[in-house]
Amino acid sequence: MKKMSFVFTVLMVAVLLLSACGPAATTTPKIKVGEVTDMGGVNDKSFNALGWKGVTDAISQLGVDGKYLESTQQSDYAKNIQQMLSEKEDLIVTVGYLLGVDTATAAKANPNQKFLIIDYEYPDCYTGAVEGTDCGSSTDLTNVRGTHFQTDEAAFLAGYLAAGMTKTGTVATFGGIQIPTVTIFMKGFQAGVKYYNQKHSTTVKVLGWDDAAQTGVFVGNFNSTDDGKNTATSMAQEGADIILPVAGPVGLGSAAYCQTSGKCLIIGVDTDWFVSANEYASVELSSVMKKVDVSVFDAIKDVVNGKFTGGTAKYTLANNGVDLAPFHNFDSQVPQTLKDEIAQAKADLISGAITVDGVLQAP
């Protein structure tokens, strides 16, 4: 018995030694995601904040790690992207049209790095443009996913709503900077007002944007709430009682003016302002929602699942990537007939029975 016990003990020691020498248990490293914001910061209650919401949703639902770097001026873009590259993020999310050139430059220099850019798509070069200065890339970038939001469709519904709700017969819109991702809202808004006028034989006037002339009112930034207040003041003095500010946090200054003065209502942009800027709920008629958070979450999920591809992801009324927010406190004030007409216009935009350009080009 003693001999058998000794043999058993030796065998157990051998097993333990072999186990100790075997390969260590491995754990899959977390996917790392880094967001580089546009000017306005991650708490802008607009597209930067929505981008970060997409990351935080992925942190809680997909178990990724996430961080952000804020850009306070355009010279920060390249620097912040480089910082993310040095930290070996699996996906770098750049938020905003103005980051287009710097994102492409970094993507071409780092072809194995995955990028998602909000409100931009490649190729973006045009005749006479200098690649790397005026535009990002003359070819597709397989490691970059661009995003296109058909916000003119949702803004069309907002314009129709504004035309149906105005008491003065004048509504208005203005932008932060005259870039395509801003003017697309203003274009849709004007088209919606025009369509209402066609349907009702009315003459509701739009201040702040003329799509035919490609001219309008722009404050030159996305940060100054004072500019938002001053612009809303001027538009209200010209008779506008509903205003669509397409300028990120600048628009919050307009909302503050409308609330204090009682002279106007606001239609928010990007997020549902009733949720993101509830302090102005008393003057928020609705919002034109651009679901940036969904596009960011989608891209992160594809990275996690090994399905990430470049190209352009398109978000429309049809796939719920853009929409008109609920009327919240104003729901009882919006006539049911107007709600029904907006619902029909939405269905017609989705089916192609009407188009924004078609309405604008009609006599």
C-alpha cells in the first residue's frame, strides 16, 4: 500500500507540473474605439454628443472600450487623429464634415487602420482640387466607412410642419457654416414650406435660405450661443415665428431667445431637443433627427463581428436613419389634419412619389 501511495503521489506531482508548464489561458482583448470630435465638444447636445452616445451604447452592449478627444479648433483634427493612431485604437471615429481631409490623409498613411467618418464620403475630389489639401481622396478608401444622412427628407417634414403652424406667415432657418451637411437641412426645410404652399395655396415665406441662389444666413461657427440669440432676434424682427437653426450649440442661443421673448418656436436638429435640451421644451415644436449614434454603433458592431467594410452607409427616412421628432408639449396644438398630411408626405418621400429636388424645381 505504501508503494502504491508513493506512485500515486508521484503521478499527481507530474500532472501538476505539466499543467503549470502548459499554455496559459487566453482572453480576447477588448475592441478599442476612439472618437475625435468636431468643434463644439462631446457635450454639444448635437452630432458630437450623438457620436459619443453610439460609443457608450457599444461600451454597455458590446463590451468595447471607448474614449474621446475634443477638438477646439481645426488644427486639432490631425493632432487628435494621430493621438488615436498612437494608442492603437481598433476603430477611429471622426465626427463631422470638416474632418474629411485629415481623416483621408491618416487613412491613406495607415491602410490597416479602420475609420468611420460622420457626414462625409469618399471619393471627394473635384476638378482642380488638390488632394490632401482641398479634398481627401480621389479614390475609394477601403479602410474608411463614410456616412450619408438624407436629412433633407426629415427637414422637408419640418418645413411642412412649420408652414402649417406659423401664425405670422413667415418662418426661418440659418446655418453655422455653409457646408453641404448644413445646407441640406435648409434645402429640405425650404422645400417642405414650398410643398405646403402648393397644397394649400398659401404664401408662407422662408427667411435665411434660397436654394436656387445657394445663399443664406450663416453665423460662421458652431459654438457661439450669442450668435444664435442675435440671429433669432433679427429673424423674429422680420416676422419669423418658427426658426430652424442648423448650427449645433449656436441654436441653443436661439432657443433661449425664443423662450425669453415668447416671439418664436424652435425646431431642433440632430437630436430630439426635447430630450437633449429639455430646458427649452416650452418652445421646442419638434426636431429634425439625424441618428449619428446608430451609425456609430453599427460600425463598432461590425468591427466586433469582423464584418467592417469601407464605402458609404446611407441613412434615410426609409431605414429610420433620419426622422422628424414627436411634437411633445405641442402635440395637442398640431391639428390632426396637419399630422395626417405630414405622415402622407413622409410616405411619399419614402416611395419616391415626391422628392425634395422635384418640389424645389417645380414652378
